[in-house]
Amino acid sequence: MDKLTIRDVDVHGRRVFVRVDFNVPMEDGKITDDSRIRAAVPTIRHLLREGARVILASHLGRPRGKVSDALRLRPVAERLSQILGTDVRVTGDCLGAGTQDAVRRLKSGDLLLLENVRFHREEEANDPAFAKALASYADLFVNDAFGTAHRAHASTVGIAGFLPAYAGLLMEAEIRALSRLLEDPPRPFAAVLGGAKVSDKIKVVEHLLDRVDVFVVGGGMANTFLVAQGRTVGKSLLEAEMVDEARRILAVADQRGVRFVLPVDAVVAKEVTRGAEHKIVPAEKIPNSWSIVDIGPRSRVLFDEALAEARTILWNGPLGVFEIPVFGDGTRHMARLLAGRADAGATVVVGGGDSVAALDQLGLAGRMTHVSTGGGATLEFLEGLELPGIAVLQDRQPAPG
């Protein structure tokens, strides 16, 4: 998959509409994690340095077509201003005469942020008239919002029907890193999968079965596989309707010589709450009235051994109830382990969510080969699906001969 990028076009003096993903977590009007803003900075700086007139667009939260003061982008503009060292103006709306005037007044090297595009229901409906109105601001379109690339919305897909469409630098990096996992990963290739549900990742597992040498599985999704092996998991999170599917996956993996590594011990708790009584037990002896909340120390050693020779590692999803610190040891251990593997030359790609939160908490994100900004988009890409926000970007033509 080779798309034209902002490096392939002269942007000097031109108006460039850039779809970014500034859907950042907020508490009491304050940004708690600015990693998505920082991820877009290389594209923004490149365009400003090349003399473009840059119009940024993003969503924040789920206002469902209504204006919500709690979901305005002013805190994002303030944080971006701090990072760039220049004032970033934000419009009162993404449409209207005031916004049109602000766009007209942009000079080369200027930057403008449009207000939350999801304040208009036409955005998520991919309404052609809304997309055309956004396109009227610019001469070309750049998509740098990988986290929304799986959504066919007006500002991610519809606008490309009216403007030439290019990938931003973040989008380029995401496509390159994830494509390499599917097309030509250095081997052995290991996938570490966690999170709550098998159903969220079963299609990823199936698509990777022909590519991966070893699966390492933890988190709530491991419980379904343990039950498929004939174990009991007490009161733990379990997708009973997925047990047969998990059993089938284990059988296919065995037929293809793909190693499937599951926890051999677990931290269990009487309640999945802070301060709850907890203990370590073997995986075959989970008490009936307790819940699995993390992998145990023997499992950590087993996982270490399974990954010791891997030259490519994909990690998606925590290995325990990471949001409760005492149940996050397994996830934090994996983060440190993979940082070490990356330092040793392995290709380590981390895909979204709490896996990234663990890296950020420990200050390890910068040591990974690639940390994806996508959640659902990353999973759909790894399922082998065509993402609409990528499909509309212009393809690079192969060199003649």
C-alpha cells in the first residue's frame, strides 16, 4: 500500500485542509493525554515550513450533531499553541461566514483550527454538501487522522471527492508500520494480545494465523481460551458464546504449528475494585467466587521465554485490569520487556488503547519501533480490511519499467 504524501506535492501558498485526530481525553476541561496532538505535529510543521496555509479539522467526543461547550476544541488549540510556539486560532464553528473570512485571511505559514466537525450531524453522515463546504476552504486535502480512518465521514472521506487527497506523515508512518506486519515481518513474529474480549480481536487472530509464529494471550480474552481448554475461571469476565470459536482457533493454530501461549497462573480478586483482597493461584485452580484480574509471576516468565527470540512483536491490549494499579503488574512488565526487545533490535509495534497508556505511564513509548494512534482503525487494518479514510488517498504510481 503506497500512497502519495505531503512530500509529493508543492504546498507553498496553497490552502491545505488537514484532517487530524485531536480526540484527546479530557477531565474538567483539561487534556489528560496530549499524545494524539503531538503525533500530528510533524505534518503540521512540515506544511508550515513549506509555506502552506493550513486549515486543521478534528472531532472531539461524541456530540452527535449538537454543540457542546464541554467538547469545544479551545483546550486543544491552547495545547497545540504551546507545542508549536505560535498562536493557534480556533473558529467558532467549522462552517459559516466567520470561518470563511478567517480562511480567506490566512497567509503562507499561517494556521487555523476549525471547531469540532461533529457539532454538525452531516459529518458522521458523510453528507456531500457538508463535505463540499469543507472542501471549499482548500486547494488540497491531507488525511493525518489514522484513528478515524475506519470511518467514512465527510471530513475523512467525502472531502476527497472534491480535492486531491494526500497522506500526512503520521498516516504514512501508520500505513508503513502496520503493512509491514502483514506483508513482510522479520521472523519469528509474535503477537501479544490482551484486553477484555475475544470478540473484539477474533478477526485479527484469524487474519494473523498465517503470519504469526507465536500468540501470547492475556487479559480478559485469555479466559475464553482457558475455558476452551477445559479450565474454569470462577467469576471472571467470560464470553461463553465465543468458547467454541476459541476452541476452533486453538485447533487451527495447532495444525499450522503456531504456538499459543496462555497464562499458567493468575492474580485473582474477590472483587474487581481497588483495595480488594487478592492472591496468586495456578490457572487450573481459579476459585469459583473469585475473578482473574492479572497474569501471575509464572506467566510473566513464560511470556518472556515465548518472546525471547522474536524479531517482530505486535502488542495490543493490557494483560490485566490495568486501570487498577495493583492489577497492572503484568501489563507494566510487558511494556518494560518490549522496550528491552526494541532496544535489542526487534521491531515492536504497539497498537492503541491501554497498551499505549502503560507505555506513557512508564515513559517507554519513545523506545518502541512504532506506537499506533488508532484503536478500532488499527484492529480493522490488522484484520485485512480496507479503511475508507486510506482508500480515498491517491496511490503512488509504480516507476516505469
